[in-house]
Amino acid sequence: MAPKNILVTGGAGYIGSHTVLQLLQEGFRVVALDNLDNSSFIAIKRAAELAGDAEKNLSFQKVDLRDKEALSKVFDTIKFDAVIHFAGLKAVGESVQKPLLYYNNNLVGTITLLEVMNAHGCKNLVFSSSATVYGWPKQVPCTEEFPLSAANPYGRTKLIIEEMCRDIQKSDSEWKIILLRYFNPIGAHPSGYIGEDPRGIPNNLMPFIQQVAVGRKAELMVFGNDYNTKDGTGVRDYIHVVDLADGHISALEKLFSDQNIGCEVYNLGTGKGTSVLEMVSAFEKASGKSIPLVMCTRRPGDAEIVYASTDKADRELKWRAKHGIEEMCRDQWNWASKNPWGYGFPESES
Ligand code: NAD
Ligand code: UDP
């Protein structure tokens, strides 16, 4: 059977680059598309190198999803079997400051993509949603049936896109859509050759810890130690990015094998909760570095405890995360120590 063609939007990004590599290793033909607003072409080059011979099955398009003409040209030249849609802006704080930027980029980008897919008869989609749609869950683990809410414009774009997908599928049963709700992706490819390289000051816990470990930041601010948790700090479900990438292969297999999938949603997490202090301690152990801490007040909008129910993905996608916190920290440190400035150089530090 001829290899399937997959378009990966946001393919140069953190999760995108790991997924591109895994797709190539699984024998897919991949077009990675990105406007490189929050990523570097070096990530694509390195993913291609890691793929060895399969590198020949990868091409890159520097396109903004909102540029309908350019996007249509990409679809004119290749008949895609499915699209994995990562492209979007993801900084919660920035989305509060610049809501229109987020609505424009994430919503207009997705609408344009869906229109072009529709016009070209490509109706198989995997979309990156987020555990943020569970808000502050009343109980844990979060199952896919929990009520949904948004605490900020970023989260609202995820909710709206999920709803759009459900509506589109209802209106046209040829669409097959899988919405993946990621919990907290961390870690890097075990080679240490690709990893997360956030622009500016990191928002998320692990990239911040990493920057303290390599000396780019002096200390980690712990946002709240008065939560009703084992040690008072917030609890999250951290998942190795390679496991997450693997979840996308399972989602594609489901799309291609299940004619009646419709529009279905799956959590991708480990089902285990880890506190901020537990994460710091695991990272210190993996890196041999000490992470100085400053206890601060809670970050507005933060939930206390969030972790996934993994039953549905396990049952229906036959997918389950394989890596634990130790491996996540080991691979994070391997990437960080080999690339203390990410894909860039000290001059680019803001
Ligand atoms: P990332 O910023 O590393 O990757 C997103 C990529 O999309 C970037 O390379 C960026 O340049 C590109 N992009 C943004 N807008 C674009 C546009 N209009 N046209 C073309 N390219 C565009 O982020 P990531 O961590 O890899 O996240 C990927 C997806 O997963 C995002 O949709 C994000 O919201 C979602 N997600 C991420 C997390 C997380 O913690 N990393 C958690 C839940 C969900
Ligand atoms: N956190 C922290 N200091 C930081 C960044 C995050 O204490 O510099 C905490 C945050 O309050 C939360 C956990 O770490 O309890 C995970 O935060 P992150 O932003 O990575 O993920 P999210 O809250 O979006 O799930």
C-alpha cells in the first residue's frame, strides 16, 4: 500500500517536531507547515536528520494558515489523507493581554484550514485540544464527559474549535475528527537533539525549571503552596512528549480504520498527578543541579489538581503513556544540557 500523506500544521513546534519524526519513522509521508512564529526551522532539519532514510518523505512549507491562497496551493499539489493540526498560539498570559491576536490566529487559522480541507475533499482531522477545557475540575481524574469551561481567551479558542469540529461533522458525515486533550507535555526526544524552545520568559513549569538549571534564571517561583494537595503545591499530569507524539499515530490509525468515528475526543495523559515540589525534586535528581525556590502567591486562574482519566484512550485508541517522571526529567535535562539556548543563541534571549 502506498504511504499515506499527512499534513502537520505547526510541524516545527515542540509537539509538532516530535510528531513529525514519529510519523516518518512509522512510514508516513509528511508535509510540515509552519509560519515559524514560535519555532525554528532547525527543529525540522534535526527531525529530518533523526529520521535517517525516511528524511526523503518530509517536506516543509513556510505558510501562515490564515493565508488561504498559499494554503490552497499546498493542497493543490498533494492529496492529503489526513491533517494533524497543532498550529496555534498557546501562551495563556499573552492571550489575556492580546485576545484579538489569539482569536485571529487560532480561530481564523483553523477556519481557513477547515475550508481548504473541505474544498479539497480532505476530511480527516486530528486536533490539539487541551486539558485547559476542564477548567478547575470538581473532581479527578478528568473524564472526557466532564463539563467544559474556559478561564482565558486561549482556552476559549480550544473550546470554540472543539465545538466547530462537532458542528462540521454533524453537518457532513464524511468528516472524521479526533480531538486530543493534552495534559502537560514535557521532556524531549531521548537523543537530546529536539526539544522545547520557548520564546521569551517561559510560562510553563518545566521550561522554567530548565532555565534555572542552565543558569538563565536565578530561581523558580512556586505559584502557591497553600493548595489542598499533598505538599500544598499544584498537581498536574505530566506526559512525555514522545508518548504524546505516539498518541497521534494511534489517533491516525483510529481515523483510518473506524468508518463511524464521527467526531470523538480523547484525553492524552498518564493518569498520575505530580506536585510542583515533586517535579522540582525529580529534576534535581536527574540533573544533579539545585533549583532555588521562592514561594509566591497563587497564579490567578490556576486549578488545584488536574489529572486525566486514561481509560478511553486505552480502550479505543489502544494507546497508553509508557514513560514516568524520571524519564521525562532525564530527557528534559539531556536536551537542556546539550542545548542550553535551545535552537538559538544567547544574543536572541529577550
Ligand atoms: P508550539 O508553539 O511549539 O507549536 C505551535 C506551532 O504553530 C509553532 O511552531 C508556531 O510557529 C506555529 N503557528 C502558530 N500560528 C500559526 C499560523 N497561523 N500558521 C502557521 N503556523 C502557526 O506549541 P506546542 O507546545 O507544540 O503546541 C502545539 C499545539 O498543542 C498547540 O495548538 C497548543 O495549543 C496545543 N497544546 C499544547 C500544550 C503544551 O503544554 N505544550 C498543552 C495542550 C495543548
Ligand atoms: N508553576 C509554578 N511556577 C512556574 C510555572 C508553573 O509554580 O513558574 C506551577 C503552576 O502554578 C501549576 C504547575 O506549576 O501548579 C503547572 O503549571 P504550567 O503552567 O506548566 O501548566 P498548567 O497550569 O497550564 O497546567
